[in-house]
Amino acid sequence: MILFMCLACTAHADGNAPDLVLQGQIHPNENHTYHPVPFTVPANVNRITVEFDYTERDKRTTIDLGLLGPDGFRGQDGFRGWSGGSKKLFTISATDATPSFLPGAIRPGRWTLLLGIPNIRPNVTAGYTAKVWFGHPGDPAWLPEVLNPPLRTEAGWYRGDLHMHGAHSDGSCTSQSGRQRVPCPLFLTIDAALQRGLDFIALSDHNTVSQTNDIRELQPYYDQLLMIPAREITTFTGHANLFGTDEPLDFRVGSATVPDWNSLLHAAAKLHGLVSINHPIRPDDETCMGCGWAPAKPVDMHRVQAIEAVNGVDAMLPDSGIPFWQHLLDQGYRLTGVGGSDNHDAKLVVGTLVGTPTTVVHASELSMPAILAGIRAGHVFIDVQGTRDRMLDLTASVGSQTAEMGDAIAAAAGQKLRFTVTATASEGAHAEILVDGKPWQTGADLVVHGKLSQSFDWPSDGKRHWIRANVRGSAGELLLVGNPIYINN
């Protein structure tokens, strides 16, 4: 007997509540047989996730697990995978699937969990429970949460690279023999990230989400490195990264279906994605067609959440994104400055390595939603050289208000805000304070002697400002780039 329970028809609003719970029993006379467990998939579903468990394991009961689509074994959309007894949790969607299962379209209709019974002893009856979640268009990529638990649950500063390419776009490296260049497999990027001491990476291949299927295979093993699905939206008038969704997005800006960037950004917002404009000051010519930010029509920058202020090693080059970012801050936009290596060869040992620069995010935990929330909030600094241990923080207080990088704080004319800058950097480095992009002399000693913790007062005029900190090396080179605290904004 199979029992069906519909727990929530809107489970996508709660990432932990399954849509269905299927329960039943396996009897001794079913040994060496196949036990179908049918269930109905409604319309407008683009992901099926199943968590399966059963009793009497201690009595050597074994139940294998497979999945059939509406066509059973007869049609193209029939057999969707068989994991034997190796998986208690699996997912399938159009873009990705747990290893043992096949990605593909999710048709509404009658689906079947196929249970194989290689062993159940006489006089033993086993109970099974299958929890089923249905994903829907527009769900964030971290749902259902059972698929994406945090890798660490403590708050802290987490280090990552937000821009890289591999075999799923134009990333290439030398083959094992060294005789030829080949599409660079994802595991090499992961290993490079781990060698750089990173906590997360965003895999941002051009206009595709095919890498998500690789992530589904590799993430369970690499349980110390969070992999965030992303893509670099590559158009003829600019590039931007979209983080936190694996759903298709029409990127053809200038076409009849996507007439301009505003229509693309509107579609991205429906996917709960985070958008960051990439390398905005790159040339827009035959050397790098479309790389520079050159939309034909004005763009509603309220639909953008971040700017790639540092791309690779460009922090102090003429095509650095920092001036572009600061110009938008001057206009009142609260956009987070981030960095990304834009690495195209994970085997590099010199040049633009994975993790150069590193984006360091203050987040509540190491999970996809927490990292993206930290970026949205501006709780971020950029470690230009991608070290493991350099740190930068800026806080402000006035009265009972406190703020960290990315936050806003109000101060009437005549009030003094108390700022504190803390930093860890190389000996002889120094912090600099920028008010609306211009250096401001604090009167305090901001030289970093290994570590710096220095407070100073800033007098408010009651108007809108933004204030942020950098750390420069002894030769004036940028080492750390901080995000602003917004005054009266």
C-alpha cells in the first residue's frame, strides 16, 4: 500500500517543506522484484527533488532507487536514472541532475519512483518514505534548501572569486601530455581555488548554465568550497555576471525579444539573480568586442547590484573599473564594488590566477543565499592581490546608530561620526580614506604595522556623502579596496 500526502502546494515559498510525502511498505514476497511508486507532477514544474529513506537496514534490507518519466521505458522522456542504493537525495531539472540521473525537461503527468528490491528477508517488512519537492520557474538556485545546506554555519569573512571561465565557454589549458590546448575541466578551477585558500567561487561561463550539471556532481565532494552557479551575460554592448540562478535567460540585447539592457535586467530580477557589470572600461572594438560597457540606451542602474571594480590585475591600470563605479556612487546609486579574476586557464602559475583579485564577503554563513546577501548589502572588500589573510573593515557610529561597509547612517549637520578603520596588510602599508571619491586627511596615523585599528571623527554637514577606505602598499599600489558607508542616503 502506498500513502500519498500533499503537505504544501506552495512549497517553493518554504525551501524545507516538501510538496509530497510518499510512504509505503515492502514485503518479503517482493524480494527480487520492482516496486513502482507513482506520483503526479503538476504543470509549471521545472525541477523534481527526492529524498528517500527506508527502515530495516540493520536486517540487511536493500532498496534501490530509480525514476521514470511519463513515458516509462517506452519514450524519450521515460527513463530518467537509476542510482541503485547509492543516493538518498537526488534532483533533476532541464539544466542539471544528480549523478546517476539525467537532466531534461520536466513534463507534467504521472511519474514513477522505481524501487528495486535486491534483498529483503522472510518475515521482515520495511517501510519507506520519499519526500518530493517541486521547483518552479523563478525559484532561486538554492531551493530546495535540502539540496544546498550551508558548508559552514558561522558568520565570518569569506573569500571568493566571482569571475572565471572553463570548458563550458572559452577557458582552455594544456592537456595532460602538454601537447595541445583543450577545454579546461572544472575540477582544475576548483583545485586552483582551494590552493588559493578560497571559500567560494562563481562559475561564470559565457551565456550558458551547462556548468551547473558539473557543479551538481562535484559539490558534494568539495564540501569546503562553495560553488555558485553564474554566467557572464555577453552582449555586443557590455558584459555582466548573473549570480544565483541556473534558469535560461535570453541574452540577445538588441534583438526583437530583448530590445535593450533594461528588458534583460527586468528578466534577471524575476530569477532572484544578482547582477554585476563586468570590466566596464575595457575597449569596445575588435580587440575585445562588447567588453566595454556601451549600452545604446540609458540603463536603469537600480536594477544592477554590483560593479566589477577590479578585474584581474587592472586595479591601477587605465581600464580599471574603480572610476566607473565611483561615478555611479556619486550619482546616488548604492552599488557594491567586487572583484573577479576573469581567469581562462586554471593551470596558470603567473598572471591572472584564480583568486586574483579576491572578493571578501562578510556573511552570516557559507551558503549561496548568505554570500549573495552579503554582496547585495555591500559588506565586501576586494583583496587586489588575492592573499589569504589581508583584511579591511570600516565602521561608523553616531548616537545609537552603527554602520559597516555597505550600510547607511544618518547624521545631521554639526554631528560628528566616529569612524574606525581596521586592516591587516604588509608592513609599511597605509590606509586612505575617501570622501565622495576624494582623499580626506583624518589627522590620524593610518600606517599599517602588520595590523591597524584607528578611529577618527568626521564632521557631517547634513548632506549626502559616501565614505570608504583603501589600503595601499609602501609604493602606493592598491592592496585592498573597501566599499562605502553611505551618509544620509
